[in-house]
Amino acid sequence: MSILEVENLSQSFADKQLYHQASFRVNKEDHMGVIGQNGAGKSTLIKIITGQQLPDDGQIKWQPGIKIGYLDQYAQTAHDLTIFDFLKSAFARLYKISEAQTACYEKYAQTADEELLTKAGRYQEQLEAGDFYELETKIEQVMTGLGIDALGKDRQVAECSGGQRSKIILAKLLLEQPDMLLLDEPTNYLDVQHIEWLINYLNAFRGSFMVVSHDYNFLEQITNTIIDVSLGKITKYTGSFQSALKQKKQKLETQQKAYAKQQRQIEKDEAYIRKNKAGSRSTLAKSRQKRLDKLELVDPPETAKQANFKFPYLELLSAETLVVKNLSVGYQRPLLQPVTFTLSHGEKMVLQGFNGVGKSTLIKSILGKIPVFNGQASFTDAVVVNYFSQDLSWSHPDQTPLKIVHDQYPKLEAKLIRQRLARVGLTAGNIMKPIKLLSGGEQTKVKLCLLELKPSNFLIMDEPTNHLDDETKAALKKALMGFAGNVLLVTHEADFYQGWVDHVLNVENIRLNQK
């Protein structure tokens, strides 16, 4: 039975057709992955089916009474609640029943009205049916599973980072147990062990879900069907992620063969028509022309726009580039043991560890963006740093990428800026669209483009692969490997850095116990 039917969906932005008359269904048993390159329209699709955005054309039909849980990749909340109280709000109905039951008992103590006890008994049945007395245990289990317990129950949600809030909202959605989960890049801020927990949770989930993700290993372990959003089409494949890739490859190969065969026949017919249109065989030539005119053309297999990166290197003669000595970092109190390390010219280093352990704090302390408790971090005088921060925040979110780049580099001609943005994989339409309307991957590409315009000899990259599709990650990895200067990288993706970095600092090993 279909929970969701999408029929003849069409959506375009400026010069780009995201989908044209696309149709698919989500069935009750579907654990669906949504794949496609950055900017293909995956997040837009989720917004359309949740009613946040109206399509140009088409229909979205939900099964009546379906409870939907939705996690946006930009998940935010302004609740002035503690983490634990916010998660308890997933069971607001049961807590209201408990309050009503308490009110019955209090009123009975005053009036001795037996009807109040009967009413309280009915409330008790509802509480027991909802496992009310196990709720706090459930909340604690989900907090532990997603690593939220490390933040503390009593921490204000408003004090948490964007990534931490995403995890908290994800936890609330899972606790609510909707009929249909819609998750947009749920693994972006999760560490390996927390991703494993989420995999087990989703595999045991009794409802349906649609998950947008560029984490192909994650999709392989949780899906039984895939929809591919690519080049104006939405194609549904049954089976695992790897099975979907094989089906897609076979489809493209079949299309390529059919296209090549038809082109050969067209060339043959056109040559015959040119040769015989005025001779004794002109009737046959006209017949072939009519056949050509009526021919339904096979589209050639298209290829998506690929990103390319190259970070300009500024010559540096010094052997030693960065010295970190007994650096004690944190906010109200130190997070880590004093950190000491040295980087020489050209060396590449990765900081690893679970989300929230203090990797970004260490980076910001080295850069002097936040004060330190003790110790020092110093770059050689000739070092020029290029810094990529993981936050997708913009001073002017209504500005276009073209305007943003021009404001930072006003001497660059608009034509050159367009070329540079196109080189990192942005379409002409997205270059002129407000940055806030771009996908996370597209916004990341704009940030990387800005880095490419500044020559440097020391790249500091804080989670640059969040939001990026697999092809773009590969292009970024190639650029970082080929960079002649230093790279200090923060990432939770071991596959991205294994085999080419010189040093790995596991920040978990120097974390101080927070009590």
C-alpha cells in the first residue's frame, strides 16, 4: 500500500530543470534512500512533499492520517529548554495525561468524588499503553545512541551548536515514532559509533522512511529501495544501494547503445536522402524523410556537472610552519589536556574524534579566534592561512554567490567570478540565486571557491566534506593531496584522509573528563 504518491512532478529554477513529470511511490515497507549530486534537487524534493514548497506542477498525495517526522539538514530550534526537557516534549500527550491524572487525585482528596477515581483509572490505562513509566529510560537510550549524553541532560538547547541541535532534533523525531521519517543528511554530524547506532535503529524501524544522504556505506546498510534524482529525472530502483548503482549503470549502457544505434541509422538514412532526393529513387528518399520526421529520438546519456578544485600555493621557504606548545583550550574550563605538536613545511595532519570532543575548539584556538587558558600556538611569519569553517552561516543570506564573491574580491570581473563558480560545480542559475536557497553542498562549494581565490601555504579545513556528494569529495581530496603546503584537517570520514596524511591526532585520547 502506498503511503505517498508523487505524480507528474515538475520543478525548475532559472536555467535548471530539477525534474520533469516525475512520478514515484513510497510504499509502507519502503526504507528508501534518495541519491543525486549536490544541487540535483534532493532537499527540494523533501520540501515539496512536506508542503514547505509548492511545485511548478504535479501532485503530492499522502495516505490520510499519516504521522510524519521530518529532519531538515539545517535543523534549528529556538526552544529555551534543557536537552532532556526538549526530548520529553516528544511525549507531550502522555505527560498531559499524567498531569490530568494527578489533578484528578488532588481534586478527589478534596471532594471524595468516586467519578474522579474512575477517570484517573482510565488515564492510567492510557499511560500504561504508552509505556509512560519507561519514557525516561527510552530518552536516555536514544541520547546515548546519538552521543547527546556527552552534552549533559541539563544543557540548554539554545547553547548547543548547529550540529548538536541537529542531533537533538533527530533524537526527538526518533522518540516520536512517526509512520514516516524524512531525514535530510542525518549522518552529517554523527561519529562512526553513532552512525552504527542509527543504522541499527532504522533497520528495526517499523514505519517507512526516506533518507537523503551522500554516505553511500550508510545507505547500503539501511535501504531496500533507492530513488535517483539526476538530470531532470527521478528514477526508482528496488534493492540495496549497490544494486541500484548496478541497475543505473545497466540502464545508461542500454540507453547509450540504443542512442548510438539510432544515430547510425539516422546518418545512413540522411545520406541516402541526400544522394537520391532528385533521382529515380526520390520516392523512396521522401519515404525515408517522413520516417525520420516521425522518429522518436533516443536521448543521449547525460553527464552531471563535475566540480574541480585547485588551491593556489604561495611559496614558503621556512622548514617549520606551526608550533603548538602546551596549549590548553576550552570555554568555561579546559576541554583537553595540554596539546603539543609541530608541523614542518608540506606536512598534512588530521584531527579525529567524536563530534563535540573539541576538534573545532582546538582549531579556533590555534587560529586565535578564541582565547586559550595556557600555552601558545604560533605560525612562522611567512605562513598565510586559508581557513574553512564548518558552519554554513552567511552575513547576508539573501545575497547571490556572485555578489558574495565580488564583495570579497571586488577587483575580479563578473565573468571571471562566474567561471570560477562554474568550475567548482555551480550552475549559472544557482550563481544568481540567494545563497540561503542553495543546498548545503552548493553552499560548501561557494566557500571552497572563496578559498581558491586566496593564495596560501597552509590550509585549515574543519569538516569540509559535510554536505558534499561523493564525486565532489573525490575532487576535493585530490586537490588537498596535491597542495604543496600544509593541511590541517578535521573530518569524521576516515576514507577521506587515509593514505595521504602524515599525522593523525586522536583528540579523544586527550579529552578531559567533564563532570
